[in-house]
Amino acid sequence: MKQKTILLVVLISLSLNLFAQADKSFIVLKNPLNLQRDSELIVLSRKKIESKIGKLQPNEYVRIYKENATPLVVQFDDINQDGIWDEAVFLYSFKPEETVTLKLKKSETLMDTNVQPLAHVRMKLKNADDKFGPSVKHVDMPYQNKPTDFSKHALPTYLTEGPGWENDKVAFRLYFDTRNAKDIYGKRIPGMVMDTVGANPKNSYHKLSAWGMDILAVGKSLGAGGLAFSYKLENGKDTLVRLGELNIKSESYDEIADGPIRAIFKMDYHWELNHQPVEVVEYISIWGGQYFYQSKIFVKGHHLPKDLKVDMGIANFYDNRSGNFSSGNTKVLYSFGKQSEIKDDLGMAIFSRAEDFSKFWSIGKEVTAASDITQTYLSEEKVNSLKPAVYRYFACWNKTNTLFKDENNFVNFLHSEAEKFSNPIITLIKNKK
């Protein structure tokens, strides 16, 4: 009888111990490449986290940390804007072929940290006193808003004429008017600068400053990843239409997330394409440690042209050379040369997924019957109503990193980045037993 009691106690003890171990949920991250990978963005959905640590209350969060270590800095993003976070995101640097195990634990509070922001998005409107107010989360563009006439107005309606987004490496802006082009601000410092750049007309961002400058000529090009759509007209001729101009019926900006790790905003265009209503929704995101922003484009409409394609552009000004290559399931279009606004070295590139890719091409200095867009290298993707078109736009200025003073270094960098894009970090969530 005594032996049975001891055995029962042992079994209960083992069961409790196994239960306690199984109650600890872990995430396993694997770098499948023999490459160092710095500042990789790891995204965990709320649903996936809950499947392992149980249902989270609306005001509950998760701590993520290596065993016996300080918790990682985690950002919680409400993607669908319903007031409850949908994704937990953090940055992690991996050694070649490294596998890392991290622990997940519920928390009723956000981690109290004073980390320096690595990503930021803002949209600021000018007040009556010619000063810009705080960043706003939503703006509807005035109907067919025209570009600012700087001969009449010292400052535009919106700081830097529209949304500005940045990380510790590079900054961008989008013209919130009928041009709808994107532009690049080269950075010489890692701090967030876009809240003040352009706020004082005496400090022109076209001149080199301690923080950097506007480094890209845009003109009638598509700038730094601006969008256009190509299709055949009823007469069978090709056309390329800039997303914008007078066919825009309405346009809106919405902030989705604002750092410290990742920034996301949404642009929603109600447009008319080939005399039919179309909605184009673009989600733009940027995160710390990288030289690109990423865009996801959704196209909705009942009468879309069957051969519809979306084209992303790289401005082609001054002295540069263009090229392209394939790596894994990534298609890369790039240019490099003395093509910044102060005629020093700047490399730019567009990454597309091979399954979405259509072609690379370019247009010259003259406006044609097919399009008003000029001086642009283009990467074209198929439009699929069931999934978004995805691309990454790289801006690599030599004053940000001296690596980009040499074309071979720049192209080698792109090859490495293309391998990473083709081979994302493998994420597994499991109970450690």
C-alpha cells in the first residue's frame, strides 16, 4: 500500500511538472541562409500568439525574451484599426544559419522603455499662423488638389507637401496632390528628422545640411517608386497612366502605426481608369535598420482591364547606369551613378516577387501619346484582385553609408538583400517539452 502511495505521488508530481513545462510557450526563429541578417523584422499575429499562450484580453500584451534575459522591445500594431492590436513586431539580428528560441509570456502592461525610435510616419497640416500642427491620423485630400505654387506660398498646406516616413537610414515623402509621386530625403544621422524638415522656408531641404537633404529630382518621372498602370486601349494601343492627375475622384491618408520599430500608413484612392471606377489601396511600411520601404498594393474594380499591370518607377536623371537581375524568387531593377541632386553617388532599386513580375522597361525624356510620364525606369507587376502586388524600394546614398560610393559594392549589397527577400526568417511557435 505504501509503495502504491509513493508511486501515485511520483506520477502526480511528474504530471504537474510536465504541465508546467507545457504551459511555457516558445517561438523558434531560424535563419535559413549562410548570411548575417541584421534588424530583421519579425511579425507575430495575435491569433498565432493566442494559439499558444491562450486568449488575450483587449488590454493584454505579450513579453518576448530569451531565457534569463531582458525582454525584447516589442511594438503592438492595430492593423485593422478596431482598437485591439493585431500584430506584435520586433527586430532581431541573426548570425548565419542561426536558430533562436524566445519565450512568450502574457503581460497586463506595456514594457516601459525609453528606446530611440527607429521608424516614424507623420502627416502635418499648416495652421493659420503658418506653423505646422501635430501629426494627424487621417486626412482627405481636397478634390484634385494641385501642387503648391511656391511663388505664391512660402509653405505648402502639408509639411513637405504630404506624408513623410523614415527610419534610421533614409526618409521619403509622397506628394499629396495630383502628381502622386514619391521622393527621397537622404539622411546623414540616424535620428528622426521629418517632423521639422521643411517647416522653415529659410532652411531649404534642397541644400545639404547636417541631417541630410532632398536628394532626388522627380519632375515628370515616377520618382522613388511612384505608381502607374498600363493596359491596352479599345483601339489596341498601349497606355501608361499615372495614379493621380484629374482621374482621381478622392484620396485619403490613414496612419496605421508609428514606431518605434515599424511605421505603416495607408493611401486609399478612388480613381477612374479607362472610364470605369477603380479603388487602389496602398499600404506603405518602413522599419529600423533597412534602406527600403515596402509597399502592398490592392486594386479593386468590377471592370478592370484584363491585361492590367501596375508599374513602379525609378527616376532617371543626370549620370547613372541601370541594370537588372534575378535572385531566387526576386526580380531586381536598379540604377547607380552621380544621380543625387548634388551629383554624388546614389543607388536605387525595386524588388518584386518573381510570381508577380511582368517586365522591366524604361521611358525617355519626351512625353508620348501613350503617357505623360518621362525619364523613368520601370518594374512592372501583374495585377491580381485576390492578392496584393508587393515591392520594396531601396535608396542608398553614399553620404548615409560610404559602402555606396562604389557600384560593385552597391550591386553586391542588392544581391545579398535579394537572397533575404527570397528566403525570409522561418518562424515556428511551439510548446517546449
